[in-house]
Amino acid sequence: MTAAAAFTLEVPKSGRWPIFGWFAVLFLAGAQITAFAISPPDRDMGDLQKILYVHVPAAWNMGICYLLVAIYSFRYLWKRDDRDDLIAASAAEVGTLLNGLTLVLGMIWARPTWGVWWVWDARLTSTLIMFLVFAGYLALRAFVEEPDRRALWSAVAGIMGAINYPIVYMSVRWWRTIHQVQSTPSTLDPTYTFSLRLNAVAVLFILIYFIRRRYEAALTERVTEQLSQAAALGGPLHA
Amino acid sequence: MPEMIASNGYYVAAAYAVGWICILGYLLRLHSLLRRSREALAHARTIGGAP
């Protein structure tokens, strides 16, 4: 990074983004009320079915995060814009959180329904592998100090990690697993579909809010890094 | 299968507790990160003499 590059980034402003946080609170409240007060217990699973209202939306939104990682990693490799790298990293962090949540909630649901916390079936194993890949991605970012090299290696690792998502999604169709195949609105009661979608939108707003705030923090850190480098090189400071 | 399932409220409560702890924990981490990054930026500006 040269002193000239110190002037490429600006300190981010929150703007109207916090409104997504309030949308998240509103939708979460509505989703929880719907899940517990309106949606009836499932014939087979009873109240355990309510775990799926958080497990499935977490898994869907994890996919959105990893799609963002792939898109912005490609954009970084194409345009070499630091902001793309930081958006990809922010999405990866939130995606890893949702990935972990998907795994843990799945285990809590599996214990009373399958009788075990964990089985090495294709869906569970591929989801765990993806979690470990993105945990590695975050560790890579923490250990590489040179910004350009960190961004380049992260972009490659991010694309490689995101490639796993279609495998995770299709694993229940490609291999014989204990995990059921994806449900569709035609196989679900409309009450369940509504609750599931409401929870999914709530988690989507959480995701948007989290990624934006994480990006703001990362960009502010990056500007600080550039200011410090420019000061060390004796250049002017404009950030 | 239905008779094998112990429809235990503890599992539901545990799942929702884990979900809320994750969301609120990450929210706190984000606010802490933002505050620290802004403080570091203000400090870097003071050191460098930037406006």
C-alpha cells in the first residue's frame, strides 16, 4: 500500500441503515408471536417444530451471506477495490455466525427427534465443513497483516468456501441422508409457511443490519490503517 | 415416529435461548467494534494532525 492509496477510502456514515435494525426488531417480535401464539404444534413433532422457525431461516440467510461473499470476492479480484473486500469479509463473518447457529439449532432439534445430537450424514457434514472453511477464512484475515495480500487471499478463499453452499443445498438430493429433503409450500400447512417466511424476513433484516454495521467498523479500521501509514510516510492526511 | 418423539419444551426453550444469545452477543460485539474503531480513527487524526 503506497501513500497515494491513503486517499481512496472515506469514513463511512451510518445514514439510514439503522432502520434495518428496527425492521428486524419489529419482524422478530411478529415472528415470535406468530410462532408461539398462532402456529399450532405439529402432529408428529409437537412443539419441537417451532425450532425449525429459527433453524431454517438461519440456514437460508447463511446462503445469502455466502452468495454475497462470492459476488464481492469476484468483484475484488476484478476491480481491486478495498470496499469489496471489506463487504465480503463482513458477509463472511455474519454467514459464519448463522452457519454456527444452523448447526447448533439443528443439533438441539435432532436430539429429541432422531435420538442423537449428531450423525455424519451428508447434509450435516457438508454444513460443518463449510463452517470450518469460513472459520479458516476469518482466521486467515486475522493473521495476514499486509492489506492487499490479505484481500487477495481472502477473495480466493471466500470463492472456494462459497462453492460449498450448492453442495450443502443439494446434499439431501444427491446422497441418501437422515436429513429430510427441502419442504415446499405445497408440502407445508399455510400457517407454518407464513411463520417460516416471517422468521426468514426477520433474520434477513438482522443480516442486512449486521453486515452493514460490520462493514462500517471494518472500513473505519481500514481508513485508520491508511492514515497511520500516510503519517508514517510523511504524506498529507485527508480522511 | 410420533410416539418416539419426546416433545420437550426444554429443547424449544434452549433453541430460542441460543438464538437470542447469538444475536444479542453479536450485536454487542458490533457496537463495541464500532466504538473502538471510531476512537482509533479520532486518535489517528489527532496524531497526524488531520482535520
